[in-house]
Amino acid sequence: MVKTGQVKMKMLAKILKVICNIVFWVAAVGFVLFLLASIIISRVPAKDMDISVNFSGYLNTTFGQTMFKFIPPTNGHIMIKSFLQALFMYISLAALMVSVIVFEVKGILKTVVADNPFEKGNSRNLTVIALVLLAGSVIVPILQWRIAATVIQMLQINNMNATYSVDGNLLFTGILILILAGVFQYGNYLQEEVDSTL
């Protein structure tokens, strides 16, 4: 029964490893493409990225219990350069985070397939994942704030402000994985103790 469970676990780890390979390469290519797009856009003059707009009416937006109402500029022009730069930087950072995390997960899955889940490297892999999430909890909201502030400025909205706060979900997940890295480090220590006594 235990053998059957181990075989199923190894098979699942192999499948997940293939999926991680695909996700890693998609994220890595996405990071490079969006970073290059951001660099290219930064070199294009702002006047060449000015688009004509013809908004009519108003837009209502609800966040929780708060209603925002604003009238976009009519028959005006919108400078989209700063918005595209902010958006592409946000996407490239997200792709970079995903590629680093998935790369580390691949390393963990490799040890599961090799029947050595408490290998010393797994603690390091989990620590890297935790550090990426902890850094992301601060950096991702900054880029989200920048996108929101750019949209507000682009649409000339006078009665709305963008606010910044640390991403609690990423922060909490990062702390949990950091604790898990410590557990794996202790598991590796116990494994080495057992191996040395045999």
C-alpha cells in the first residue's frame, strides 16, 4: 500500500514537473518580451503615443461601499506612454516572480521523484520562494499603485487618488513558506542523523 502511494506521488511529481517546465518557459519568455517592450516604449517620444478619445457620459465605479463617479475628458487626447510603461513593467515583474518560483518548485519536485524530499537543497529552494513572495508583497503594490496613478492622471480624474499598501496575502504566504523552509532544514538534519547511524 505504501509502495503504491509512493508510485502515485512520484507520477504526480513527474506530471507537475512537466507543467512547471512549460510555465517556467512561458513566464521567462514573457518577462523578456515585456521588459523589452517597456524599454522600447521608453525611447518613443511621448507625442507619438498620443491618442484621440471621444468619451461621452460618465463612469461609475464601486469599491466596497464607496462609489466613485467621474467624467472623462471629451474629445480630448490621452498620453498612453506612461500607462504602457507602468503596465509592461508590472507584467514583466509578475512574469519574473512566477519564473523564479516555478524554477525552485521544479528543484523540489526533482527530489520527490528521486525519493529524497528532505534533501538539503529543498530548504534553500523554499527560502528563495519565500524571499520572492516577501519582496513581491512590497514591490507588486508599488507597481499597481503606479498603474492606478497613471490612469488617474491619464484620464484627468480630479476626485480620485491612488493609495499604496503592502500585499498581505503575499506577505503571509512568504512568512509561511519561510517557516516551512525551516521545517525542511530540520527534516534534512534528522535524515542526515539517521543516515549516519546506519
